Amino acid sequence: MLLASSRIIPALILAIVVSLAIPAEAWAQNRGRSTVVPSDAYYAGFVPFYQGDYQGAGEVFNAAGRAGVRSTEGRWIDSICYATMLGECHFQMGNNALALENYNTALLLFVQHSTWMLRISPESLQPIGPISNDLRANVTWGKSARNTMIGNYPDSLPTFQGQTDAQNQQAVRGGGVISSGRIMPVRAGEIARCIALAIYRRQEIMGPISQYDGLTGNLVGILQRRPAPPNHWTGAWVDVQYGLALAAAGKTEEAVQTLQRSLTTAGQYDHDLTSLALLQLGRIALEQQDFPAAQTYFLEATYSAAAFQQYQQVEDALEGLAKVSMITKAGQMPQGLLAMSNWNELRKLDALRAKLSLALAEANSYMGNLPAASAALEDARRSMNRRSMSKGRVGIRYGYLSALLAYQGGNASGGASSFASAVAANRAASTRVYQTEMTNQLFVSNTITERSAQLLYDELLREPTDADWISEPFETLTVLLTPNPTAMENWFNTAVMRKQPELALELADRIRRMRFFATLPLGGRLLALRWVLESSDAALDTKGKLQRQDLLAKHPELKAFQDEAKRLKGELLQIELQPDDKDGFVKQRDLAEKLQKVSDGYEVLLGAIALRRTPSQFLFPPLKSTAEIREKLEDTQLVLTFFSTTRSVHVFLFTKKDYVHWTLENPREIKGQIGDLLKQIGLVKRDAPVQAKDLAETQWQTTSAELLKKFIPTLKPGFWNTYSELVIVPDDVLWYVPFEALHTDDGLGAGHTVPVSEVIPIRYAPTASLAIPQKDARPRPQNTAIVVGRLFNSDDSDITIEQFDQLQSAFIAPDKIDRPPAGPSSLLAKVWDQLVVIDDSEDANRGDVWNWSPAQADRSKPGSELAAWLRSPLGGPEVIYLPGFHTGAEDALKGNTTGSDIFLTALGLMATGSETVVLSRWHSAGSASIATVEGIAKRISEMPASTAWQESMADVRKLSLDPKKEPRLKGSGVTTTQTLDHPYFWADMMLIDTGINPKKEMP
């Protein structure tokens, strides 16, 4: 053998060999004193292991380990096997931490005894010939194309343990530890295999972290020195281990070269580690998307593993083959896997049989053969029956595929239930979730640099790629549904620490998106598919258009659903929004029922697609770079973005040309000051009476000015006068701050202060990327649904009628909705261009945001909740007014207020296609609320929404106060305000808007 021998310094080899040479008489004196290790008791654990009883196998391996060889130096090399296989049991059960602990133990033992192969008796290292019974002949799924033979390797090799007499004498003279020497016959091939397996599986668990790990580097250094008898077949074992270590260290090219030359001994014989080398080569080829090579490597790995009866490696190769097959030929039955079903060995290999059945179930599901898929899934269940693997990775995958088949069979509720259970279990087994937790620990303990942490978070918290969806859809969905706020904050902090404010701003937007996705069914995957399928062509880039074409080509039913939904919406548009006659009502009800059936069918199909290996972009909320956002801004627009962490609040202020970032310390103090401001404005408790005399107090002006100065410490008098619009992207409790009312020096001298809204128009955006328009221009509305209820519970019918009469002239084609609609509001709203809800949104801010009913007309009924508004077909009102909305501001930030009530509501409504949402931070429910809606509505078709809002506010503040029209106002007197010029009245309504401009008429 001349494997890489040219890279080794001959003198170094000679020095190692000489220093460890064992006198021939020592071999003669000690031969036959001990039984072979690892013991037969260890091998007994493979029976339950291959049957999928990983808990029972773990007990056997653990017991064997307790009986392992020990000396004054601790455990010996046989314990490498016990620890590795115990790690395998934990890994198969999804216990990543315990598995890694055992793999680390095995490899640390190897490090301690790294020269163990140099202690093998030279007399025993005889040349290798072919085995007489090549088990590859029994394989049913193909024949190796590698033209190799299976080597006939000795079952055990005599190895010297302890110290020679000379070494002990030296220890006596030097005061060291004496360790008697003896010859131990060891199953060297198994020990070498377990070292390699521990390296291989450890990389699988650690992922990209292994590149930064000290033990990985130590292994590379040790194995690079080739601690094996020179120019001997045992060197191939070291090459495999070295190649695996190089792969773990991220040195892929070197790893491939090393692994390829490690596959045989004497250039012709497969050995105990050949299958692991082929598995790693297959894994690398798969990552590089070289699918033909990956398939070849995995297939060859099955042959070599079967020849050595290494059925765990057959299982790993099977999973690789199944993945490649599903990626490259998802509509075809993988013949190799089908042929494997006829392998006689499967009778005693329940774990392999279960994994094979699951692979066949997935293949059949993609072919649309649900009976065959269900039968294969049932075979898997029977194989798992009464085996602990049913609670491990095999059982988790069974749950995922059960969900997929349920969706494909039209059972959406069953699919959702099975999927939720599978994700809950997979959170503990997911290697990527575990890697994220590990990165947190490494970052906090300062074990890795900020740059290394940032690179790891970039990889682990990345947006789902096409490769993610094609290769690991279930793992990707699990990650989306497992938000890790600590990791996301650490990720953001790495950019701040490295003085990359523009990157930090981009990360803040990505983190906001992840928070949003984590609250949605299937982690936002369904929403992503809806936007790809139903966005306008102008909203899609080339990649999105290709994804749409691919989806419609593979699933022609989607186009049928779209066409039918379009037809039904067209017919609904021909009917009044609330028909007055019976025939119109019946027709609307029938159309709504038909649209409901279309929506249900559409959603079930999307559920099945969402669980499949189908790429889809996440188009909403949009994700743009800071440079892209700034490029879209006008010269005089100003964006003020906040991002809260556990220790501070980060502020980003930028325009088209300028950019600045600073940090606010002590978020708790800021929250307290915001709460004080809200109390001074008159807010104590949801819908509690507001005392008129308190509105005469002016302390709120001082507090608001101090708060603004805290937000922008360098604020100068007259600062706002050079800008045309302020866009605010709040975070956490800052969503409750009425920035419009914060007092600022107007620059006119004498320290005169006015509300910010007097000097600059203001609007809000849920993300920085939504601070710029998503469409070229606002389409002209064709109708307006005005839901008429009670804006305050004590309102009588006269007030309700008066409010409607005041508003209807401000809107195009208004239609009153004052009774339960003919169908779910989530469906009828798909043909509403504008929506006004003159009703108390009582269910808002009372729990789950997605269970709140935006239209209120059918509150508490199925199909009224916000979650239903996102269902297909996609669509919703362009502009929405919610003067009866409730948020955490009403209670002056008592309790656990995080801003998510506004943030998720805004994104949820915008996810239906809305560009503008006007809602109340607190429920004043009086004349100011109605006047604000009226003022904006009259102007929004002629000017930007923020300007419409500013002009409307100016008019509202001049209106006279009529206590009869302010249901929460209590008490009166000469000291009370005589107009609505108090923020309690006019600062409750906030404008959330993308900055879209009205469509200009052609001259």
C-alpha cells in the first residue's frame, strides 16, 4: 500500500514505530491471557438494534461497557465501540445531546489511545485475500459496478495493552504510574469502524458547528499523522477516518480525495469501513447537488455494508437513495428500493424494513397511488409495532408521512393533527434545531468569535432555499415552526458587534418575518404557496414565475380551482354586498357555499403540496436589502426603525442618502415611561371611563417630549421641517407609542413645542421592507363594505345610524352590512375593495390574534376569524378601517404586552393584499374616530395616505367636543377641554401603510 505515503516524513514514521515497538518476548509471554474485545456480549446488542429496539440495544451496549477493559489509565479502546453504539441508540431515538455525548466519549478515548494500531502484533499483519462467501451475491437490488472483492480480514488481532517492562522500570525511576503489559486480542475492524462511525455521525449532529470544534481539529491533526503500521492494509482504515474528519472540518475537497483512495485495501478489497467512506462521499455529492454521483455512492454503500453485515449503514444508504430518488424522479417508483423488499435478510431487520416501507410510502404518494402508499405505511407501522423505534426518528417520520397521506386523501383535519404531533416530536430530534441551541451556547460562552457565530447563524437561521424544500421539507417546516428568539437576537447582535448596521437592519426584518411565520399554519408555507400561485405577474420575479408554472403543471387541479374561484367572485361582484331582496340573498348564499367548497379543496391540495418536496418563495412579507429600501425612498422621506432585544432597543434612522444607528439602554425604563404617557392621556383599563377633568392636564406634553428625546437623543429644533414624511417601524411595546402626539420643538424659537404630526405626516409599517410600496399605484376602489354595529356597547340605534350617514358619502359605492352575512366574511371580503367596521371589535386583543374577526358581522362563526381571511383564493380589501380595535395600549401596558397584537394583525391583513390599515390603539369609540375615518377616506384617492391622515387630524382637533358623542367620557366643567384637541380623542387612530400612492389620471 502506498496510500498518501509521500506526505509522511519517513523519519517521523520510524520514530513512532521504534518508540512503540514491543519486544517479541512480550508477545510470547502474554499471548492468550485475555478474551477478545469488544466481547461477544457487545455483539448481542446488534440483534435488538437491527430490530429497532434501540432502548433494549442501548441497555446491552451499556452493560457491555461496564464490563469493558480498564486499567490505571482508565478505559481502553474497546470502550470506543460501547460508547459509539450507545450513541447510535440515542441518535436513532432522536436524543441528539446524549448521542453527541457518547460520540465525544468514543473519540476522546481514541485521542487518548490514538496509537493503538501501532501496538498490533507485527506477526499478525498478514496480506489479505478474498472471502469465500461474498454476501453481495444475495443482494436483490443490483450488483456493484466497482469490480472489487470482499477482503478476508482476521476477526481479531493481538494488541499490546499497558507498558513494557522497560517502560515500567522507567516509571519507577521517574515516579510515574506502573501499568503491567499484556496481549489483548481485539476486533480491530470493529474498533476502527466505530471510530469512523462516531466521526461520521458527530458531523451529522453538529452540522456546520463541527468546523469550529476543537475535537474535530484534534482528530484531523492526529489522523493526518497516519497512526497505523506503515505501508499496510490497516492504513485504509485511517484514510477513511481522516477523510471523515476532513469533511467534518469543512475541508471537502481534501476529504473527497482521501475517501476515494480509502475505499479498498491492496487496490481491490473492500474493508470494514468502505461503506462509511461511500456514505460520506454520497452525502457530499448530495450537498453539492451532484445527484447521479450521490445515487452511485449510496447504492455502492448498500452492497459493501451488506457484505459486512453492517445493516445500520445499509439503512443510512437506503435513506440517501430514497432522498435522491425523490429529488430526481419523484413521479417514478424507485426500482432499487422495490427490489430490496425481496431481500431475505429483511426478515430479521425490522428497522431497515420500517425505513424501506416509509420510503416506498413516500414514493407512492408522489405517484398518486394512495392505496399503495397507505399499504406501505401500514407495513412500516407493523414493523415498528412494540419497538422503541416508534418513539424515535422512524416514528417521527411515520407521523410526517401520515400527515402527507391524510392531506392527499382529503382529510385536512387529520393531516393537520398528525403533522402537529410529528413537528412537536421532531423539535427534539431535529439536528438543525439542536445546532442552533449549540451555537447559542458557544456564542454566550465566548467559545467562538462574533464572525464565526454570524456565519453559523446565517446558515442555521437562513430563509428556506429551494434545496431545503427539495431535500428536507419536513426538517425545514420544523425549523420554521420552532422560533428561537435567543438565537435570533444573538444573530442580530453579531452584526451590531461587528459594526454592520445595514446588515443589522436587514437581520431585524428577517427576524420579524420569522416571528410572523412561526404563528402561521405550516410555518407560513401555505401563505408562501398562495402568494406564488395568486400574485400578479408584475409581483413575481423570474424564479417566482417558474415556480408557479411548475406548480400548475404538476397539479392541474390548482388551475381549475383558480378559474372556478375567479368565476364565482365575478358573479358575487354582480350582487349588492348586502342584498336587500330574498332572491339576491339566496344567490349570494349559494355562491358563497360554492366558493367555500372551492376554497376547501384548494386548501387541502395546498396542504399536501406544502408537505412535499416543492420549492416556493416567501413573497410576503417582502424581504429587501437596506440598499434596495433606500433606493426606493424619495429624497425627503425619513424612516425610523426600532428593534428590541432583551437588553436594549436599537434605532435605525435613514433616508435615501443618509444612515445612522444608535442604541437605547434600559428597555424596562422605556416601557415604564410609555405606560406613564398612556395613563396621562387618560388610559387606565380597557373601556374604563375617562374623566373629563383629567383631559385638562398637560403633563402628557412634558412626558411625550422627554420620550421623543429619549428615542432620538440628538434631535434638534426644526429637524422635521426638511422632510416630507416619517415612516415608523416599531417593535415590541413601541407599537403602542402614539408618535403622532409626541411633542417636539418646531424650530420657531422660544422652545415652543407641538405634536410631531403637526410638522410631518406619519405612517407605520410592520417591517422596514413594507415601508416602500409593493404596487405601482393604488387601484381605484369599486365598492365599500361598511359594517354597522355598535362602536361602543352602550350606543343606541340613533348613534349608529348617524355614524353610517356621516361616513357613507366619503366612500365609493358604500353598502351597509348590518345583519349576519349570507356567507363567511372571509369569503365575501375577497370582493370588497374597502372595509369600514363601525363596531366594537370585542374579540380583539383577547387571546390568539388569528381567532379575531376583522369584519365583526359574523363574529365567532366559522370563517370569520383572521386565519380564515388568509385562505385561498387570496384576496381582501385594499383599505381597512377599524375604529373599534383594541390593543395593549388601553391598559397602559399592564401585563405581558409585546406589540404582537398590532404587528400580527397588520401583517395578517396585509397578507390578504391590503395596503392600508387604519386601526385604533385604544377604543375611544366617539366622534373623533368617525371623523378620522371620514377625513382619510375623502382624501386617500387624491394624496398619499399619510398626508390624508395628517390633514384629517388637523380638522379633527378643531372639532367641538360633544360629550354625548364620547361614550367613555365622564364628568364636565369649565376646566375641561372644549374641543377634540387632546390626544385621547385624535391620537388613538394609527395609519399602517406601505406608502402606495393613488393612481394618477392621464391628462
